[in-house]
Amino acid sequence: MTRTKMAIEKVVHGANRAKSAQQVGFSLIELLVALVIGLIIVLAAGSLLIANLQTFRQVEWLRDKQAAVTVAVDVLARDIRRARTLQAIDDGAGITLEVSNRGDSAACGTGEILEKTYQVATSSSDIDEFVLRVQISSVESNCIDNPPPEPIVGGFAGAGTAGIEFSDTLGDSSIWQITLRLRESPLGSAGETPEALTFNVVNRSKALAKAGI
């Protein structure tokens, strides 16, 4: 009887061990749940990464746009203030002025009269990029021979929208109103409204002549 009982217990114990061995590992449902959880974590991390990249790109674009405005305002205001003559061209989409050479052209002598034309046009390297350009020529000599326009700064609106506009406010060239129109986004998508910045610049010689000084 004792031997029989021991044999039965041995058989039962072996069966329990076999059953436990069969239950080692994960079931199909457990694997599916783990897969779903992992997928959710990956998607969340990817969304966070994309959001950070978009934020970084937008901050970088705002910085570049601010730099473009600073450069354009500084260059245009400096030349308009000291110009001997000024004239808007292409219905205000550009301006031609005469200034004394003060490092504007290394090919011409100091103090020589130069003609400078500012306009916004497509970049020579990217037809979708609109840049402020200046073309410099000599009034008194041939120190500059057919110079190509020099790009100054990009980021301007184009394709049907004037990236820059010059207006002789009083009609006597003493006060000029300049409007800069910049792309709203880095890619300049169609249909967007350009961001406009308007400022006034006083031409010293014309203002003094008007005041009788």
C-alpha cells in the first residue's frame, strides 16, 4: 500500500512538473499587449521628436528673418540718408540712387560718385528664394564694367507679391517710406500673407535744402 501511494504521488508530482514546464514563457495575448504598449511608446517618442524639430526650425527661421530685417534696414537707410539723388523705379519695386564711394566699391576711388540700384529678385542659385540685391555702377568713370547684381539678404516674399516697395512720401525725395515684405514661413507656401514692415528714412541733403539750410 505504501509503495502504491508513493508511486501515485510520484506520477502526480511528475505531471505537475510537466504542466509547470508547459506554462513557462508568455501567452499570445501577453505578447500582443506588450507589442501594443511598445508601439504606443515609440509613437509618443516620435511625435515628441517631430514637435521639437518643428519648434527648432521655426525658432531658426524667426532668427534668420530678424537678421534679414536688420541687414536690409541698415543698408537701405545708410544709403538713402547720404544719397545725392534718389528715384523710385519699376512702380516703386526698386530704387536708384547716387552716393559717394565710401568703401562701396574697391574698384573705384574714394569719393567717386556711384549709382546703386536696389531691388528684390530671385536668387541665382534658387529660383524660389527672393533676395534683396544691389547693382553698383560708376557715374564718373568706367572703374566698374557691367557688374552683376550682388545679393545682400534673402527671405523676401515674391511670386506676385512685391518683396520691397519704395515711396517718395512728400514727392521731393526728402522722406522715403520703405516697406519690406517677408515670407511668413521658411518654405514660403502659396497663399500665405507676407509679413510687412514699414519704416521711414530722411535724406539729409534734400531735407536740409527744403529747410533752406
